[in-house]
Amino acid sequence: MCSPTQMGNGADNNGGKASPRFSGCVRRLNCRKGGCMGGMKKYMNKATFYLMLWVLWMIGGTLYYSYVNHLGVSVGFYQAINIGYSIGYGYPREPMEQNWWFSSAYVVLGASFVGVALGFFADKIVEDSQDWFTHMMEKQQYEIDTASDKPLRIRMRAHIKANWTLIRSILLWLAWITIMITYSMASVKWPFSAAQYFAISTCSTGGHMPIPDDSPLWLFGLTGIFAAIGVPLMGVAMASLGSLLMEKRDDLDDLKKIIEADVTAEELLDLQRFGLEDGDGEIDKAEFIILCMVRLGTDPRLVQFISKEFQKLDDDNSNSLSILEITRGRVSCDDLQKLSQSESYRNSRRLSGAKDDMGSRVSLQSLSSIPETHDHDEENQKGAKPQAGKVDAAKEEVNENVTAETECEAIPEEDHDDDAAHGEETLENDFHDTFEDNEDQFHESQGGIFF
């Protein structure tokens, strides 16, 4: 993030011109597009935002019950958690009518935060399966490791690994309950049966076993802390346990039977009705895949949306997407070079001859020349003029590459003098910037390296 020193002195130290480091900071925060607050949203995700609201909710309730009911901070915090989560310990009581109105609203907010915790848990499960390729490989490995002929130890390990997110939340809840049992047995001198009843009924918002009314203030505060975290933690743990008990993995054989079933006339009419078939009287490979997706439960409207998204990305209406189009340019040179070095890409280049649509498609193979281009610019900035022989050799090497004339080009000559003023540090920062950062530089200098 932009420090006050960078924001205040970024331009002064360079004669009114922003320093390279400050410029990179501003680009990363998108300060030039939507203000620094818009860029800072990247550093505060939804979980952090709700965590802040939850803390403010507890502080507000603590202040109210501490000073309006004259309970003090420790007991006031205990009461805020007791009322907010509807634990219902029964002590302290609320004799005033104004407390009833406040507490009702406070309970609704508290229940909302428990719901938010469960929502984040569900989002985490979905997030863990977003990488479809990794998810597919893990599923294949899971099916291999859980085969009936595998030893029990391997099958158990596979089950734990596949459900670790669920199991972890249950283990955290058990650890939390254990700590509550331990400190209540030590402080209140309860037997184990009473201590476990206190811990579980507290985290389940039952409140059937409160601590004694004459307990020391620190015990009220400690119980409030463990209840504040234990209630949503138990909610997530019970949801995880339910997911484990109700879990049903897709049977690949059943899915194959659905795909192998005979195609009906009604299904073909549905494809035409939703605009998923081009009306040529034939079902090509892409249309057959769409049909199978719909059979397996994909909403046809979602397929329509995917088709429209493809058309939006296809800028040149070629019915195919270049790397530039499909990534919308928001990809770094390093990533493109990794793609160009992959075996599958090289095989496709050999099959296609690397000669079609050279003007409209980005050639990944040519991206391997980017580091050399930057090294050449760096030598110019240091004042070293390359010899003519080396330049001619470099030109011959580029000409031998059939993909050299792409949108990944060297920095124009008129930009060299400007870049030299920033020094070696600017070059290093710009080289490691993403396309989005390079795009910001383009609007200022009308030149640069683009992908």
C-alpha cells in the first residue's frame, strides 16, 4: 500500500515528477482510476470486512450494558455475548424496558453474524473446488486410493485428505470445548460432567449451565470471550459434521449412463429453442458437448451466457480466441512464456505450422524474446551501445522466428530516453508488473510492451 512518505514525497524528490517506486505503488492501488479507496478494497476482502463489523458489534454491546446497566466492562461484555447470541444464562437480568428494545435488535444482529460465519464456511468449500483441473486430478486420485482392494490405512488417509476442510473445523471446535471444560473445572471446581455440559450448552446457545453469579470478574470476561468465538465455531462444526454424514460423491458410471442414453427429438428442440444449435441440421462436437452438459444438470441459460461471453471476448469475430482475447491482456510476460514453453503448445505449433492468423493472434513462441528485449534496453540505459554485429545477429535471429511480428514488441525508440531517466530500478519494476500495470503506463507514455 502507499505509505504517507511515498504519497507525500513521491513527486517532490524528482522535480515534480513521480518517482518510479511511487508510480508502481499508485498503479497497484489503482489510485489513478477510481481513487485510492477503490484500490485499497483489494486489500480488504469480505471476510475482513465482516470481522470488523463483528468486533464493532461486540464493542457496542459491551459499552451499552456496561454503562447503561452499570455492570462494568467484564460483566457488560459477558452480557453482550449472552444477549447477542441468545445464550440465555439468566444473569444479569434486564429490568428496564429500554433494554428490551435494544436487546431485541442486538439479538437479530448476533444471529446474522452466525449466519455469516456459516456462509464463509460454504464459500471456503466452493473456493477449494474452483480450480477444476486440480479438483479433477484430486478426485481421480481419491477414487484410486479408496478402491476396495486398497489397505484400510490408505483409504482412511484418502478420506481425511478429501474432507480435511470439514474435519479441521470439527477438530477446532473439539479443542475449543476442551479448553472451556478445563478452565471451568479449575475455576468453578465443577466435575467433568458439569463442565462439559457448561461448555457445550454455551456454544450451542442453550445456556443451561451458567457460571455462578458470584464468580470473579475475570471469569465473566473469559467466559464471554470463549462464548463469542465458540458459538459460530460450533455452528460451522455442526454444518461440517452434517456434510460428512450426508456426503454423496458423484458416481462416474451413473454419469456415463446419462451421457450414453439415446438423444430424443425433444432434446434437439430444446437446443434450438435456447439457441444452442446453429440450425444446420447437424450436431457438431461442440453442440454435442453442450447437450451432455444440459443432460448433467447445467442450466441452458448458463450455457447461453457462456456463448455470449465468448462473443464478447472474440473482438475480431473469428470464432476463435487468441491468448490476448481470452486473457483480456491481464497476464504477465512470465506466464505467457511458461505457456510458450509447454509441450502441448509446441506440439500444436508444429501441427498448425505457426502461419495462420499471424496478424490477429498472439504467438506465445515469440514471447521468449521478451527477456532479451529488456536486456537490450537495459544496456542502452546504462550507456553501453551494442556493437553493430550483435544487432545484426539479433535481427537475423528474430527474422528466423515465424512468430516474431506479434503484439509483444520492443519498447519504441522514442521511449528509450524517457525510460533511461528513471534508471535501472524503473526497468526492473516495470518488467515484473502485470499487463494491467503496463496498460496504465501506456496511457501516459503512448508506448510500451503489450500482450
